[in-house]
Amino acid sequence: MQFQFNKNLLFLKDVNIDDVKQYDNYYEISISKPVSPHKCPVCKTETKKIHDYRYQRI
């Protein structure tokens, strides 16, 4: 995507920049992490399923 060069400016690793919006006095940058395998905390089985998506403003 065209926004990926901004990752170096923001010191972000292992994320995708999905969108950048410019407002009057600030920028809004939407980022996401790529899906990666992880282990279930209960049965320890590896999976790529995502339980929850969350938007968080920083």
C-alpha cells in the first residue's frame, strides 16, 4: 500500500498502515497487524482464527 513508507517515520514494526486521514489540526492513521499463528491459552493448539477485532485510539 502507498502508506507503508510512513512506518519508518513512526517506528512501527510488523504492522500494516491501512489508511491515513488528514484533518484540520491532526492526522488519523489506521493500522493493523497481520494475522499470525498463535496458541490457544486453554488447549495450546495453534490457530490463525481471530476471536476479536478492536479499534483503539492512541
